[in-house]
Amino acid sequence: MEVIPAIDLRAGRCVRLFQGDYAQETVFSDDPSEVARRWEAAGAPRIHVVDLDGARTGQQANRDAIGAIVSSVSIPLQVGGGVRTVDDAEGLASLGVDRFVLGTAAIRDPGLVAQLCHQFGGQRIVVAVDARNGQVAIEGWREDTNVTASDLVGEMAALGVPRFLYTDISRDGTLSQPNFEALVHLVGSTGSAILASGGVSRLEHLVRLSELGSEGAILGRALYTGDIDLQQAIHAAS
């Protein structure tokens, strides 16, 4: 199982939010590229980058920081937040981004997801399934929908998406634990590759995620607070 560190960008800085709340922000670094180099040196296989400003407004706002991160490391990046058009994806591709993560667009414009799968190949597309009480939330987690997580995975898989990033919003940034029950259901019922996010705070969480069949786990706050050491995490999940 891949252990993937996250870099969340807001106004060019590396931050973490609590349960997706933009009013509860902690700044961890003014130099995201230095953070990326640190994670690469610790053995990260790739880095998960989120443009929080883009997720909130629908307009990517951290391309300079993303480009700087791409240039500073040799491992691949997957980037989400504000990827709402073909031009957005092409712009990220021109920076050297490997995978594009789409959340709101998967609900608002499924045709875009199908088009990107065709244009770039399904392996470069990840759909973010951000769930609150089992229902998908969009627009930077500020708007709830009546679409269930499993329904969204099924619909997007039919369009050619092979990989999904599942986040339980209530666990994100809380240092509690992942929603193992929901992840077991998604892994067992969909047959798709599932990346787990939200609440991973101990090495035993990673062991359990690996055992239940998650393809990867995204680590955020726990890395920045020191609750988890990335090298130890990679070893535990291998």
C-alpha cells in the first residue's frame, strides 16, 4: 500500500484545516517545496497536493506553488482543488502533474470526467469522494448532495475512472481514525482502487488499511504534528 503525504495549499502556504473548515487553519510552512523535498527524502512514492483556494472558489490559485513543487522533486504529484475544466487539467499537465483529482466536477459535469479519461487515460484521473454522513459533499466540502459515496464510485467507474480518493470529512484533520466501515464497503463492493484519507493518525491505522485492501493512504496532519513518522509509516504499510 502506498503511503502518500499531503500538501494542502492556501495562498501559497502549506496548511491544514480541521474537518475542512477554512476558519480553522493551521499554517505549517511558508515553503511547500521544502516540505515536498522533505517527504521525498523520507521515501514518499508520490505527493498529494490540494489547492484549497481552488476547491473553494472553483478557480485554481496556487499554480505557481504547484509548479515549484513539481520542479523541486522527482516523484509524481497528484493534484486536486479547482480542476473543473479541460483547460485546468491541461494547465496542470503542462506543469508536469501526473494525476488530476476531480471532486465537484464529478457531480457537476460527469462528461468532463469521461473526456479527461479519454484524453489523458484513466490512470491519470482520480475522483475524490468526499463524504459527510455517507453523502458526497462538493464545493470545498461546503455543499452537501444527495449522492452516496458508493453511487458516485459506481457512476465514475462506468466512465473509465479506476481510482478513487475517499475522505470522511468528519475525520479529516482530527487525528482520530479513518472510517474503516465505509472503506471496507467501498473496497469490497466496487472493485476499484481506493485511496483512504481522513483521520489516519497511528501506524496501526495504516496496517489495518493495508489489510482491508486500500491501494493507498493519504497522510496529512499526523505527519505535520509528528504523530506519525513517514519512514516508519511506509515500512508499516509495506
